[in-house]
Amino acid sequence: MNDTIIGDGFPGSNIRESVCINAPRIYDSCSDKDCLEDLPLLLTKPGQCIADKAASVRISNVSVCSVSVDLQPVPFHKGYYSVDMTFYFDVCLDAFMAPNALPMPVKGLAVFSKRAVLYGSEGSVKVFTSDCSDERKTEPSESCPKAIVQVAQPVALSARLCERRGSCPMPPCRIPEEIMRRYGGEFVRAEAERDILVSIGIFTVVQLERSVQMLIPAIDFCIPKKECVASSEDPCELFSAIEFPTEEFFPSDLPEDNKGCGCGRK
């Protein structure tokens, strides 16, 4: 274990030893590109009043409020798990009460759910750590990997008004209280004349990982080489250290591969 090993790919460096670390290992992952078409927008009473009287709407921005993740083992398929994800989108709209009128801002919530099935290996241990005051009560037969969902900035595609037909749109699950507080009131689910349907594009990556012990080559300890500099209390001294933002006033030329006709050809 203490023998010096010559490290391939590290010119002029030797791998000093092999060390055992505890780190998360990704057992399975998947990526997806979804076009979420015509999601009903949940609105509070003031927003619904604007929607009922608007002539048209335009989507201006969308962001991810939160993602709820539920992980369950797949029956009769050992080592596989279903990852149920619920995405909560904060949607900002411009509502036009008449042609050429100034827009009125409207904010609402769109909800979307999807499922992915991934391999997460098998485990039947209980984990106890010195920095955890409560015992983890997971039964050995239900030891699950950790699911990680990554979402890129959503793409706001479109929004449209439509007359409500039948029952009002209901979210696929109960909306968490902390999300409802962002909108300052209950969402209107009845007595509304119109719905706003939004289309959103999202890119996601889903991973299943477990904490495992791995043997890896080590070169040396990570010793910081940068000195800690105390911040000055003089605001002018701090400002003087900031470089002048020349590019903000004088935009740079087009990249070399973009010069010419403007279509990417030289």
C-alpha cells in the first residue's frame, strides 16, 4: 500500500500511494429533453381576474421553484428503482387587456410530473454517523440509493388563453406550503372563466448514487498555496482593485468563425 507508483498521465509526478476513500458512486444516470406542452397555469385570485379579462398573454420568463423526488424499488426487478419527479415552475406572463395596451404582469405556477427507472444496485445496511443525532430508521431491506435531479434553466416557449371547459385544472399532487407562500394566497381552482396554458422546454439529468469505499491513487495532500488576504474596510480601496469593464462599453468583434455573411460561413 505504501509503494511508490509511477502515475500515467501525470508528467513529472509520482503517485505516492493508494488510499481508501468514502465517496458517492454513480451507478446509473439518464438525460432527457422534454417539451411540456399546454401545462395549465395555477393562479391566485388577482391573477385569475386579469386572465379572465385579458385579450392575449405572452410568456416572459420561467424558472424552477423546486423539484420533489420520490424513490421506490421496482418490484421483481432487483437493483432497479423508480424515480418519481414533480417539477414546480414559476411562470411570469405579460397580459394585454387590449391591442397595443401596456402589459400587466401575471405570475403563476405550472406543475409537471415524470418518472425514470434506473439501476441503483442493492444494499441492506443501516448507516450511523457521529454527526447525526437521530438514528436512520431505514429497514435493511429498504436501503435505497440517493437520487439526484439536475435541471437546466427552462426555456419559455409560449402561452395562450383558452375558455375553461369542464372541471378546472388540478395539479397532479399536493402543492407544498413553502411554494404556495411564494404567491401570497391560495390558487383559484373554481369559478374561473379562462385558463392559461403554457409550453416549457426542459433539460434534465437524473442520477442514482451510493456511498462506497474506493481505492484510488494519491499524489499528495491538497495544500493551499494562496494566502488569505483580509478584506479592507476602505470602500474606495476595494473599488480600486476592480478592473475597468472595457467590454461593457466597447463590445468585442465577432469570433473568427462567425465573420463573413453572418451565417457561420467564412
